[in-house]
Amino acid sequence: MSAVAARDAAPIPAPRPAVNDAVYVLPELYVPEASQWLSTSTGRIAPEGYSWMQAVHWVAGSGLYAPRRHRSHGPRSFGPTTVRVAQELAQLFPCRPGIGYLVRRTGLSERSVEYHLGMLREAGLLAYIVRGTRVSGESAQASEFARMIPVEFDVALGIRTTLRDEDAPAYTRAMTGIAEAGRELMAKLAKKAARKVRKPRSKTSSKGPARGARKGAKQGGVTAVSDEARCTPMQVGTSGLSTAGTTSLPPESKLASGVSKSPTPKKSKAKAGGRRKLNAVGRRFQLARELTQELDWLRGCSVPRIAWVARNVADAGWTVTDVKAWLHFRGEAAHVRRGSGLLAVLLAGAENILDTPAKRADAIEQWRGALEAARRDRIRQVRARTERYEGDWQPPVSRAVLREVEAAFDQVRELEHGGRHQDQGHVGDGQDAGLEPGDEEIAALIAAAEGELMGGETTLIMSFVPETAVRTFGEELVRRARQIDRLAHSSLTTIRYR
């Protein structure tokens, strides 16, 4: 046989199969909720966080797990954000994170953290050891997880495992070797596991803090954690029994990386009193809102329109008290058809007249003095009216009427005593012999009472005793006086005097 024939007869080795080809023939990666517990999981416990991160990167690059195949909401893929959450879990032992801790470390929202934890469980990378509880009235219990390596990962890379203790659970099996076909892929996964997946920066991060970064800080920015032991106060070991009945655990919001000290509170940037300083436009609208609330004739007016009308005095630093003092001196209208128009007329040039705080303060003092004087005048009027209707009778102001009333009183007293004064010679000289004594005085008294009744006054008639009033003025005048008096004291009528 020639050398050429011998060379042709030599067996040619088959080409090395691509590593990725073995990945795509695997079935879909999904763990139902009933199999997300350590006792029911088909995977194995990761020996440390580094090996677990290799499995996490393999699931992220394989495409075997798609979250949207099983739900219509939440993240669309197993991407860098899920890997960042897994990085934080890889540093905890035991793996018992609090939701608040992951929010602070990753900058995600609480709902997003819950979504990514659920994705890690559905991908077979996490399994419940103890599931947290939130019962009303009791302290919240956080969940404890076991970092798992799915069985699909071992099959794809040709990893051989064995169960060293035949009585131990299946999830405690350990790795004993790997196929030649999977070594290259394992090396790539090792490089990825050694690197840190960080939060993507915004394009404007070199010039200043981006809007997304500020939003992330409000939701819970990434905070530094002490280099102390990254563990939470739990019992050592991975027991499958729940310890909720025997161990008092802190609430999930208080859990972090095991450090009992709370993070240093940041200083609040809010203004004193919880309100920020208003700009020029804000002061205009504030003054307009106060004017529409305190002035009756501005009720229902548009606040933006009033802000535009009062823009000059608002920019000059006027307050609602300054405006009310100025309006008092300008005068008030009885009927207002358009409040904004009247306000524009009254405030024209006001900022130039009262151009200093001292002038405005003096105007306020005068306005308050006028209000106090008006208040006292109203009190005096009410008191006089009360005394007029409820107190003793007051004599008439007119002197002529007063003389007639006194003469009438004298005549009435003489009639009550049977004409005693007539017997004593107090009668006239007989020049009015055709009239009875006192008829002129009674006639004048009746005329005065009729004049008062025409003006709505009943003081003269009601000052007499009823029997004497009837005998002096007659039943008709007394009846009219009593009707007017009842109407004057009724709450259903109002009598005005001209």
C-alpha cells in the first residue's frame, strides 16, 4: 500500500460539536410554583455564590426561559437587571434578603424586585426554604432561599454529579466532573461570573446627574454596605423545616446584609415648613386666591384673571391685608357687576402711592382704626335700639312735644284725682269757658300721637297705662299703636324710617 493510500485509509476524527448546539435542543426552562420549594426542586444546591452565578449567566444567555410565556405583565426577558439582583443574592449567606434591602442596593422599585425574584424561582435558580409571611397585627417574616443550579445546566454542559450520602436528599448531590464539550462554555461563564454587572449609566452622566439617576435615587438608590459578615440572623444550616414558630425574625423591611445598624439618614433638602419659596408668578396666584376668598364681591372670579389684575401690587410685595386697606380708602361699591374690572380700577397706581412698607403699614393702621370705630358705632346703635324697645320710656327729643306730654300728664293726674287742682283755683280766668279744662292739651297730645303713628313711632301712646291711653287718645289710635308695636318687634318684618 502506498503512502497516499495509507493516509486515505487513516480514520478521520469527527468534528467537535459546537457547545451552543446542545443548548437549543433542551426543553423549555420553567419551574411551576409547586416545585419552587427546596424539598420539591429537581436541581441541586450551589456550593457557593460563584458557581451559582455561572448558572445564572447560562440561563440569561440560553434563552430557554421567557417570562412572558407564563404571564402577561412584568419584565419581558431574563436580562441584566435580573443578573444584578442575583449578584446581590450571591453575596448573602444564608440567602435571606429583605425587599427593602434589594431596593436600596439595586435602585429598583419594590414591585420590580418582586418580579425578578419570581423569575429566578421560575428559572430554577432559587427555591424556598422558608416562605415569608405578612399577617396583619404580627411582625413580618422574610423568605429564606436556597441558591439552586437547574438540572438543565448540568445536562447542557455535561456535568457529572453524585450523591455522596445515599440517605441525603437529591438536592445535595455534588459535581464530580465535566465533559470536554462543556469546558469551553464553562470558562466563558466563569469570566462572566467574575465580572460585576452594574447599573447602566445615562448618556448625560458625564455632564451631571441624569434624570433617570435622580428618579432611581427617589425609589431607593444603590447604597454602600459594610464589609462585615454578609449574613442575616438565622440558624446555621439548610433545614427544610420552618423556624417561624421558634425564632423571632425582624420584618423584611429591616433586613439588609446582616448589619444591625440602620443606614445613615440623609439630610432633607426640603425648605423649612415643608414649602418651597414662591417665584413671582406663584406670589401673584397666591394673592389672587386669598383675595377671592376674603372679598365677597370677588367670589367666583377666575383666579388667573385676578392674578393678572393684581400683578403689579403682587410684584411690589403687597399682601392681602395691604390690598384690603387700600380698597377701604378708595371706597366700596354697593353693586358690583364685574369684580375683576372694579379691582383693576381700584388698584390702578396703588403700588406707586404706597411704595414703601412704612406707608402700607400706616394705611393698615388707619383701616383697622376705621373698622374699630364702625364696630363701636354698630354696638351703640344696637344698644340704643334694645333700650328703646325693652327698657324704660324715654322722653321725646322735641321740646314742644315734651311740653305737650307734660301737660297731658298733668291733665291725666287731675282727672285721676277728681279735679283736685280745679278746686284749688288752678283753673283759668274763664277766657275759654266754651271748652272743658284740659281739652287743648289733650288735643295737642292726640295730634302729636297721630304724627308719630304716621312715622311708625308708638312711644307716646305706649307710654301710658292701657286704660289711660284709651281714655286719652281713643280706642282707634291705641289699636293702631299696638299693631305697629307688634310689627316692630316681629322677626318677620322690618320697619325703616325716612
